Amino acid sequence: MSQDSQSLAARLRERFPDAAVTITGARDEVTLELAADQWLDSARALRDDFGFEQLTDLAGIDYLGWGVDEWDTNASSEGFSRGVEGNGPGRFKWGQAPSGAAAAPERRFAAVVHLISYQHNQRLRLRAFAADDSLPVLDSLTGIWAGANWFEREAFDLYGIVFRGHPDLRRLLTDYGFIGHPFRKDFPLIGNVEVRYDAQKQRVVYEPVSIEPRVLVPRVIRDDSRYETAADEAAARQPAAGEVKQ
């Protein structure tokens, strides 16, 4: 663990005693997790007192279904066999979750910010969970780092996180009149509507989606697992010493 990361973490713990400070990863990345009501004041202190003069990224996160797989893929020398359990977010309305589905997390929506201090050559990850999952709200950081403007609009558009105090909180990536937030884990994977050109009306029309839901499982290839499995299976087929093969 690097001395710089330890020193920064110690200063953060002293300055923000109610926050959680962790050091993780191969590069000793420091993360400061704050309560939603401390988000704005703490960010200002990080800029003014700790020298984090630039915000390089801000992103929304939906922790619904966090750490839960919806399929089990077993590799063999003869190919891939797949067992799919449709219990993951996006396969059903969360209020109608089937038995066996992952439980809703205690806190669902969060914003994560990456900061950099050029004068101290340090980086910091900042995270806060919204207090209310039904209407996730966090204070806007645009008054501290102007570069947060479009990042917050993106998080609002894709996750529905409202940034209080943002000067122009509008959708950024979705189409006009789009309903919902497509990066939420419970947003239907096939969407809600489809568009086509109607020759009679001579315009594009929106209709409820007509395609059938499908579960697409990515093909997972692990490092040399095919060869290791094949070798094990071949060895299992060889007769033991002194044994006569039938």
C-alpha cells in the first residue's frame, strides 16, 4: 500500500469522521463515501482544503441486483452448456418479482465522482447514495466543478437521479418524449415502444414493442479452461495401471 494513499486516507478520516474511507485495487485507489446531506459541503472542502481542482468524471449507478448472476455457464471440451434463470433485473417488473429473485438493496441509487489534484498528484473517488429510491436526489456539483454539468445531465437521463441546483437539468442522450430511464436495472431490456415509418400517415409512429423477450447469454471463455477441462476428461477416460479397459 503506497504511502501517499495512506496519508490521504488518514487526512480524509480526520476531516470527515462520519464518512467511510477505503483503499482498494492494485493501484491503492482511495474512496470517500459520504451521506447525501454531506455531499455538497464535503465536495467544496475537497476542492478548497485538499486541492482537488478538477472533476474528471461523474456517473450514476443502480445497485439493484448487485452481485447476483442470472445464469450459470459450464464449459466442457465439447462446447458450452448454459442454464439460465430469468430472475435478474430487467426481466420483470420489480414489484412483481418472482420467487428466487434477488432482494432489493438497502440503498439503490448512487453517484460516483472521480477527482484529481494536480498540485498533489493525487486521485480520489467520491461516492454518495441517494436517500430515497423512489426519487433519488443529490446536490449538484456544478457550482464547485463546472465540468459536472453534462455528467449530471447524463446521470439524470439514464438513471433518473435528480441533481438539486443544476442550472439546466434536461435529458441529454434519449429521444424527445422518452419515458423512463434506460440504465435502470428494472427497465425492460426490450424497451417499452418501437418506432416505424407509416406510409399512410407519412410519418414515424410509436407503438408498443412487439418483439418477444429473449434471454441472451454471452459466451464466456476463460483462460485455457477448454484445454484444462479436455485434459482432465481425457485422463479420466484412461484406465488405471493394471486395469483392463472394457
